[in-house]
Amino acid sequence: MSLLAGKNGLIMGVANDHSIAYGIAQHCAKAGANLAFTYQNDMLAKRVQPLAETLGSELTVPCDVSVEGGIDTAMDTLAKSWNQIDFVVHAVAFADKSELRGAYLNTSRENFTSSMMVSCYSLTELARAALPFMKDNGGSIMTMSYLGANRITPNYNVMGVAKAALEASVRYLAVDLGRYNIRVNAISAGPVKTLAGAAISGARHVYRHSEQNALLNRNPDMDEVGRSGLYFASDLSSGVSGEVHYVDGGYNLIGVPQPEAD
């Protein structure tokens, strides 16, 4: 497949080979894309660089989105190798693990602020920094959301609020960047077994409940989410912007689960 032959894509948020961002990167690499990866710190660099190499990439760039100017610095570094970016995968989120349990009411000011900055505002900063690389030829920016953005899920707490703000940001950025033929969308995946998902208290309950009640009677796997990422990175989605695309086996449609069979 050569859907992305000659295209340049920036992947942000790979933590290991079970990350959704890595699943998307795998499919984009198979489709012919040239990839660059960011990593937050030296510890993560030791994970990300070997994974990048498995996909034929030696271009890895430090980027800590929690630091003001971190994204701009990363893009300045990337500019030494690329003058054009065709798609960006934003799979970055953070919340204090100790506050992903119990009542949202108890969210601290410090955790609220850091969660919103990393999980939501970083997309806006990234879009602004990527614009000079994309405005001449258009492109695609995608981010990762979850059903907890618009429905209550146990212990998701401040991440649900941050993801709701992220989805609103997608819509506003889609308006701002549409004049440059840059598409902005979100993928809302069902429960996938990742490091980020495991940090949420009661994750096993959520995984089982979604699996039992989704229309397809199962949760999506990383490969399925990866293929949706390929769709948004490629011209197959050339007419789509400002959308939240669910990859959850239809679970988002459920109001009241079907009764158990007698």
C-alpha cells in the first residue's frame, strides 16, 4: 500500500509498542510515510528510539509539552530535517494517577491545571507550531480522545474534563486551519490495553463492561485504531474535519444495555 508514499508524519505520544500512537505509526509506515517521533525525556528516549528504528525512522526529537516553548523548540529541531509535514498524531495526555480514583470533586487546582495544559492545550500549541510546515500543501492533524469526554465513566475524573475541552479544541482548530486545507479530527477509541489506560483505577471493570455491551461484543484492538489513524493521515479523509471518530465497536451508542438472556 502506498497511500502515504513520500509523506512526512510527526508522531507524538509513543510510550511503548502497545501505545495507540505506535499502532497508528505502524500503519502509516506500511503505507509509505516518512516518520519522526518525539519523546519527553531521556528515559522515554530509550524506548522510543528503538521503536522508531523498527519503522525505518532515525528522526527522534525531544519534546516536553509541559514546558512552555517545548513544542516550538521541537519543531525548530525538526525543521533542520524537514520543511514540510503532511500529518501529525497528537497522543499526549497526563493526569496525576492518585486523582484518577474517587470523586472528581476532589481534583486539586494543580492537577486540573497540569492535566488541561498537557492533555488539551498542547494540541493548540502543536497546531500553531505545525502550521508553517503545512499551510502550503494542507495536511491532517489528529488527536486521541475517549468516551469519558461526554459521558460519565468511573474514575476518569479530570481526564474527562480535559478530553471534553480537547474535543472542543478540535472543532475550533478545524475552523481556524480549514482555510489552509488542514484537517483536524479526533479518534475516540474504546478501551485498549495501554499504559495510560492501566493508570485509571477500575480499568478492568470498564474494559469488561465495554466488551460485554458494545454492539460488536468486543473492544477494539490497537490494529483497528491504527487503521483509523491511517485513514485520517491519508487523502481518504480529505473531506473530513472537525469530527470525533469512534472506534469502540459501537459502544458509544448504548444508552441502556440489553438485558441478559434468560
